[in-house]
Amino acid sequence: MLFAALTVFDVISFATYGALAGVALWGLYCIVVVWTRVSQKRFKNEDEQDVFMDDVEQMVTAGDFEGVAEYCDGDARAIPQIVEMAMHHRDLGYKRARQFVMDRFQRDVMSDLEYRLSWVSTVIKSAPMIGLFGTVFGMMGAFNTLASSANVNPSDLAGNINIALRTTACGLAIAVPLMILTANVNIRIAKMEDLVGSGLGRFMTVFREALSRNPNQANAPVAAASTDPTASSAMQSPK
């Protein structure tokens, strides 16, 4: 009985509100995922990263590649994962190992963040457009009310105009906060890239020198690499 009383205008109005709610929730979800992912992949500050890098440099300089891989094992942050992958693939040589880990970082970390942010950008663009659709539809309803009756009830006309303005306001209320949150997330990503870049530069310098001093070790892959099936996918995003 309830659905039988609904008009086409009511159905489209509710559908517009539902679409706005859907895109708002999806955009917020993507923002939360990116925020969490960046927090997981970066050190809290540069001092914490420097402490980690000091330990890694000491072991790499001493030629303890197995110890480095063990030290980084299970750490979800980007630098430890890059270091561990470099240890597992040091038999490729410095240049190829470096290219390998950088490609994996770009593909499994940065590409995932860019994918999520692209969805947020889509939501930011689509929410005002959905609101504009509601505005146009509400005004169509208002004009239809004017045309269908000589004595127009002001409350009926006000209801149509209310829908027109409310959907526009909802679309803007979704887009504006998401724009601010996206800018904040982009700043966090830029800081993460700076930290990863500085740590990677330190590690690669020591790694190259260690490989040149220990050519036999460079040709011997870490034992865990052959027994741990997750070693080659350490940089992959969680499902």
C-alpha cells in the first residue's frame, strides 16, 4: 500500500537522495582506505626511520644479508619491505634489484593509492552533478504543478522547490569536504614519498657498496626466499 501511494516524482526524488548517499559513502570509504594505507606504509617521523636505517646499514655493511631480511620480515612499512625484497633479489645485481623493488613499490603501493584517489575525484565531480539533476527535476515538478492547476497550493509548489534546492545542497556538502580531505591525503602521500625516497637513497648506497665488496654473497639468494612463498609478494596490497 505504501509503494502504491508513491508517484513517479517521489520515486525519482528518493532515488536521487539514495545516489547522493551512495557516492558519499563510497568517497568516504576510499579516503579512509588511503589514509590507513599511508599510515601503514610510512614511519611516524624521520627520526624513527633513521634509527631503522642505522640498524640496516650496520648489517648490510657487515655483509649480513640474511640478518637484514630477517630484521625486516613482517614489517608492513614501505622501507622495510623494499629492503627485504632487495635482499631476496640481490642475486640479480644492484641495478636490476633496484629497478625491481622500485617497480614493485610503484605498482603495489603508489598505484593502489592513485586508484583509490581517482575514485574520490570521481565522487567529487559526480556529487554536484547528481544534485543538479535533482534541482532540474524539482523545478520540472514545480512547473508541472503550476501548469496542472489554476489554483496552486503553495505547499505543493514549495515541496518541489525544496527538493530542487536540497539536492543541490547535498551534492555540494559531499564534494567540498571530500576536496579538503583529498588535499590532506595528498600532503600525507607526498610526505611518505619524501621519507621513502630519503631512506631508499641511504639504503641503495650502502647496498651497492656491500654487493661490490661481497660478490659471492650477491650471487647467493637469501634462504628464506626459496622457502617463503610470500617473499616475492611482500609489497602487495592487502586484499
